[in-house]
Amino acid sequence: MGGKSANHRESMNLHEIPAHLPFLDALARGVVRLAGAEDPAAPDPTILARATILLPTRRAARSLRESFLRAAGQVNGAQALLLPRLRPLAGLSVEDAEELSLPALMDQPPAVDPARRLAVLTALVMRLPPNYGGPSHPDQAWRLAQELATLLDEMALEDCDPARLPSLVPDRLARHWQITHVFLNGVIQEWQAWLAKQGLSDIGTRRVATIRAQTALWKENPPEDLVIAAGIGLGGTIPAAAELLKVLAHCPNGHVVLHGAGEPLPPQPWDELCASHTHPLCGQVRLLQAMGATPGDLRPWPPPGPHGLPPDPAGEARGTLLARALRPPGDIACWQEKAPERWAPALDHLTLLTAPDEAGEAAAIALLLREALETPGSRAALVTPDRDLARRVCVELARHGVLADDSAGQPLAQTPTGAFLRLIARMVAEEFSPVALLACLKHPSCAGGMARADWLRALRDLERHALRGPRPAPGLAGLRAATARAFAEPGAEAPAESEARRQARLERQARTTALLDALERALGGFTDLPEIGRPPAAVLEGLLDAAEALAATDSEPGGLRLYAGEEGEPLAVHLASLGPAMECLPPVSAAAWPALFDALLEGPLAPGVRNMRGRQGGSHPRVQVLGLLEARLQSFDRVVLGALEETVWPIATDPGAWMSRPMRREFGLPAPEARIGRVAADFMMSALSAPDVVLSHARKRGGSPSVQARWLTRLQIFLHGQGLRIEASPATGWAERLDMPEVVLPCPRPAPAPPVLLRPRRLTVTDVWDLKADPYAWYAKRVLRLRPLDPLDAEADGAAFGSVVHDAVAAWTRRCAGAYGDRALEWFGEAVEEAIRRHSPRPGLAAFWRPRLRRIGEFLLATERERPEVRERHPEQSGQIELPCGVRLEGRADRLDILADGGLAILDFKTGAPPAQIAIQDGRAPQLPLEAAMALKGGFPDIAPATVSALEHWKLSGTIEEGERLVFKPRGDVTVTEVAEAAWRQVDVLAREFLLGDRPFLARPHPGRSPRNTDYEHLSRQREWGGAEEAGAE
């Protein structure tokens, strides 16, 4: 029996290529030798052309063509070769597959369209109520359907019959898994019934049928021409694929070529690998067992001949090192053997790059790839599963003039057209809120049927005059109302408008009205999404129609602008495939559509797009950025393994939303940890794919400390035991020095000194402290007349609340006229409502303010009733007076009260924190003292000059304390009049120096004096020169 088994294995054409050799180059040379193409006098030169080679990926097939060209130059002096058929058959591995084209499959039901499958599964998933773990939004249902589709494919590929689902013992499961199990069983039964009704087969079922049909064909009729399956099964295979490879290996002209182990292992550890999920070769060992073979049955590839690859001692030593370091946990006793002289050669050209964060890692990797190009003909690659790092490296490479070929491409949702479609959906769902509106209308694809320049000019007018500040009312009607208010005729109290200003205002109004008209025409019925929802197919059609109308210019149709070119065509194809599938989905509301549309543009259905915008000649032919699957079988001169951290290499294992680990084990599905073994194999083979290897990781990723990948840790631990370490890469230092100037020369502190004629001749009492604390800010505001724009979609803040309070208090004071009777509080409420109407805060905010405002009214009423000494009250008094130097001082007092003794009380209402008493006396809060000086000298036209008896701050917070009356009491023997006179003299000196003299407007000359606002701090570049001055002072 044993002899028969050994003979059986000897008849199998099983080969291995040592892990340290370039797999595809070795494969190509062996194929050429087997086909006899190395001999020009061969009897049949078409043997090679009739051969078929099965490979795991399309990229491997493309790379093998280049390997054949190199092999041709070696074996026959660059004589032309007729290449074999190269078939990328990912279906033979765990990853997604393609179908074989076989006549035997003509009688099989066709496979369901992937988009339609997801739509039907989404509709089924949405039946699970949210309180039982079901999705609460359509986008969540779509993603759950994607996971369910993956599970269905996995069941089919692993030969797990869904009919066995009810046999799982629910009593052993947690309550939520019991609910999920029952629902999953029902969904799968409904799905299979739907497939039968439609006359379709599931995708995974069809793939398995394809492989089994090919297996039966080769078993009955072995191929007459050479057929080689190469590089398949390193990460594990499905049962049907293992049977196919077994049949192929027994065919006279069939060959199965696998990766070498790197280091021979005794039989016992190989048995342990079958039960392990995390070893790099566990998947390949299981494949060999399924084929009825052992690792000892693998024969060298290629067969002996004169044109083999040159030996690579350093690569062989590195392969042995990695195999030793990554041995199973139960077989590391050999780690105790001290032989540093054996392992030292394996560390040649193996370096470790440790960056502080992902940005520093990307910069360093880009420099390493760029340096590799200095060697003529050298090929370099980054291998990483981290898409964020891949994008960062591509950006950094572009900085150095290198446009890398990113294998994953750009997600459809991030292409210009995909982003534009998503912005339109979000704009409509958010009812044209300012941020969403401008994000959409400023997109480069948006023109609304107008010339792009005219569109942008009108959009700037709309933004500047109608969208800045509080959010307009929702919808297009709210935008039109906001525009009408912005360009309305000035009121009677406003200064007279010149004819030029009037004409400019009318032109701006006409432009914004034309823009809103164009927007309304383009969107059409897409804005009428009811809350109860519409069929997704109709919503998608409306979105695409709106997008084409918005993208059109006065000279080019929108469809051409959106979908022409390499980026637009894949998106157009994807959207066309979604249309019929959307018929299977239930209605969707306007609020839910943007998130669902985002989900439609991501996932396995949405292919990545090569991003070649503005790239003359395409990507660089010698630099690649690859994911793990694309990097398989590839070889380079330098390779960087990036983002070597846990949760990246590998990603966190997750059994998925539909089955727990025990459920998967009982049902016969592979454990989620099997993914670790596949990624471990990718790590090992990538680290052997080039003579120059850089292992890279960042100490922090996403702002949080990271943990380096387990395989890197094991390698370092093993080397530490040998007294060795991996040499550090210098690239991190290169990246730091690249952006570090040799000499840092910060700009000096700004000190503008305009001519006296250009300096204003007026000051306001509220400007005085700003001029003292930050003259540059006052200069920017009053001389340059710069004003910060109101924020978009501004939330009413403390200033808005203060304005409402001031307006309400002034109106209430006038109405009461000193008589605070029973209706006084009612009148205050009416004044509050009028102030709220004038300032138009959001309804929710106004409702939040009203209780505070009522408490303020109660405090005011009680306080006023306790002040019988007040004879007259004069709210909102504006005044001006000329300083001794000739500069005009202006001010506006919240209220001036004339007391019974003829004196004045000056009141300032504060909804925030009032200034401290000492700040009023020493000049840091000069507003009330200056208003007192103006009152003493007759600066208020409605109030006769009088002695100021009191300066008061009334804190009107409306919180638990309601309010507080703070009367200024000067320290020592100083009177209020003396404090006012001192402030008068100080402002006169200030005006002489800054407005009539040549004193420069320094930025923040006194660090201890903080200005009231920092709106102009960025203009003075305070952060740049401030740090240098502080360092110099130290």
C-alpha cells in the first residue's frame, strides 16, 4: 500500500521554485526549456505557442510576458518567441475568480449579475428589524448584503451546502446569534428560490461548476499541449481547485509549480502546519495534502539545463532566515542554536525604516523608491495593504517627478465625476445648506449651462451676500429669499446710495438670480424627493440627469464633460450596471440617498480607476505601488514593505456579521485566522522578491501608538538572540532634511508705518484698547479696512445673543419710560420677540434663548424698581467729541441715566463676563471711563454736560444667577471723574502718536496685553516671528 502511494506521488509533476529566486523569471526559463524553444533546430517551434500557463492574477500574467522576453534574450540571443496562452485564474485561489470558457458550461444556468445580486440581497436584509440587529439605513443594508454575498461565495467555494444551516445547534449560541441564524437561514432560502425562478445560478456556485467541469474534462481527456499551473495555492485553495491541480499534476503534459519553503522542515512541523492558520506555508501544505502529496514530493524547477538562473547566496540565506524566524510556535527550539556567522549574510541589503508617523513614513519611502531609479534599469516597488500609505507615497513621488503605477487605482467615489455626483446628492438631501451648496457648485465640473467664468462670478456674489452668516431657510425658496434680502433697497435710515453702487447691486442681484434659475432648471424633479421615498432607480436617474445638466457649459454638453476619458468611462459603465439592479430595491428617502449612493460607489462592485490626470506619458515604468495580491510572484531590484503594523499586516480578523467563529467552525468554513496565514505568506515572499529590501513601519498611525507586525517582531527577536540586528535605513533622516532649511530666517515683527495723511482722524471708544494691545490689528481694520467674512452656516453665538439682549432692553426701556408697572414684564417679552424676529436665529436656538431672556427680564424689572433715584433713562446714546489733538472720538453708550441730583450714571450691559474693577481704573478697560469723559465734556448731543456719579456694568446672563449689577468703585481717594480724565489724557496721547505721528503699528508689542479679538493674527504671521523673538529673549 505504501509502495503504491509512493509510485502514485512519483507520477505527479509537482515542482517548486526556491523562495529566494525570481519566480516568474525562473518559470519562464523552465517553460522555454520544456517547450524546446531554446533550441533553434527544435522539430516543432509552435510547442511554446500552444502551451497554457495558469497564474493567480492578471498582473502576474503581464509580468510573465516580460520574463519571457528576458528568457528569450538568454536562451536564443533575443530571437522572437511565440508566447504561450497566459490565463489569469484567480478562481483557483481563495480570492475572487474568473470563469473558464468551456462548452460543458453551456447547459449550466448563467451567473447572476453581481449588482443585481447585491440589490436583491439588500432588499431581503432590510426585512430584519433594527431592534433585532437589522440595518437601520439602506446603506447599512447594502454593506450587510455585501458581507452576505461574500459568505454565499465562501459556502459555494468551500463545498458547504446551505441546506445544512438549520442543523447548527441554536441553543449553543448567544441570543443575538440565534436571531441572526434564523434570519440567515430564511434569507438564503428566499435567495435560492429567487435564483431558481430567474433561471440563474449564484456566482460562487458557477465558479465551482466551472472548475469541476475543467477537472472532469482533463481527467477524461488529458491536455495534449503543455499546461502549467504556477504560483497557485500559496495562500490556500478551495477544494475544487485542489482537485483540479491534482488532476493536472497527473497529466503527462501537466505541471504544477509551487513556491519553495525556504528551509527544509522535518515531518512533524509540517503536520503541525495543517492545524495552524498563521504560518506562511500552511495553505500550501493543505493544498499538497488535498492533492495526496507531501512537501518531499516537490521536485526542483526548472528541469536541469544550461540556462538556469545564476545562484543567489544572499537571497538563499535570507530565505532560510525568514523560514527559521517564522517557524511554528511549537518548533522554535532551533532558535537556541547560536550561529551569527550563518545569519549575517542574510542581512545584507536588508534595512529597517522606523518613521515617527505615516506622513514621515511616506516621505521616506518615496525617497527610497526615487533613489532606486538612479540605477539604470532598476525596478522598485512599495508593497502594502494600507491604501492611505499608498496614496501618500504616490503624492510624495509626484513631488520628485515620479508618477507611480498604483495597482488599486483611485476609488470611483474619489474620481472628479464620482465626487461631483456625491456632492449633488448631499446638497439636495441637506436642502441646500451653504456648505453643501458651495461644495457642489464650486466643483470644477459644475457650470449650470453657463460659461465657467460667469458661473463662478455669480457664485461668488451669492456666497458673499446671501450665504455668509446664519443659514438661510431650507430649499431653493430659502435661497431666493436670502438673495432678495441681501440685494434689497436700503432702508430710509441707511445712508443715501450712489447711482454707481445701486447699479452694481442690481447687477449682482441679476447674476445670482440667473444662477439660481439655472440651478433649479438643472435639478428639475430631483429636488422633490419625498420623505417617504422614491424607487432608487428613479432617484439614480434623476441624479444623473441633474449632474449632466449642471456639468454642461455654454459650449459643451454635460455628459461629455463627465464621462469622457479614462476616469469617466469606468464610472459610466458602473452606473449603467446599477440602473437595472436598483429596480430590486425598496423606496429610499432623500435623507438616506447620499449614504446609499456612497455605498454603491465602493466595495468589490466598484473597480478602481487609474488616476492619470495631467500625466504626460502615463506612470513611470520602473516604479509600482502594489497591494498584497498584486505583488504575488513579482520581483524587483528594491522593494519596500510598508505599514508593517498589526491591524494592517494583517488586518484584524473578523468572522463577519452573519456567523460567529463557532458557527463557522461547525458549518465547515475556514477560520477567520486563515487570512493571517495568507498575509504571512505575502510578507515572506515580498521580503524575498528583491535583493534590496526595506521593512518599514511608523511608531504612530492615525495619531495613536502602533504595534509593529508580528512577523517583524519575530524576526527581530530571533536576530537579537543571535547578537544581530537589522540595519536602520537612512531614509528617515533624508526626509527630515529635505524640508529643513539650512538657516531659519523668520520674518520680523510687522511694523507698518503709513504716511500721516493715510491714517484715520477718528477713534471709537471700543477701538482704544485694540490700538493699545495690538496696533497692527487696528491698522488692518481701520487703515486697510479689512473685515473678516462671516462664516458659512454660522451658528448664532454669544455676540448674537448679546445683540438680541441689547435691542430688547433698549426697546423695553423706551416703552416703560420709567414706569415699571404690572405689565412691564409682558412688555419685555414683546420686545424680546421683536428682537428675535429682527436677528432671525434658528428656531431651536431661539427656543433655547427664551427662558434665559425671561430671567433677564425678571432681573431688570426687580433692579429698576430698586432705583428710585433715577429721573430719566436714555438708551443707546451715540456721541462724538474732538480730542485736544484734533482727532474725533466716537462712542455709543448702552444707557445714560440722569439721577435726581443731576448727576449721570453710565450703564454697560454685558451678556458675558464684565471687566474687573482694577482693569477699569488702570486703563485696560477704557470704554466706560471714556464715555464718562465724553459726558463730562458734552459729547452726547441729547444729554447736557454733567458730572458722572456712577459707572455700572450690568451682567445679564439669564442663567441661574439671572443677572448682577456691578458698580465701579475706584480704589483709594480717586473719583470717577479723575478716572475719566486720566483715560481722556491717555487716549489723546495715543491719538497723537498713532494717528498724527509716525509711530509704526507693531503687532502685539506688549505680550501681556491681549486684544479683544484675534481676527487679524494670521495676517501678522504672529506664530512665525513670535516664537523666534521669545527664543531670542530667553
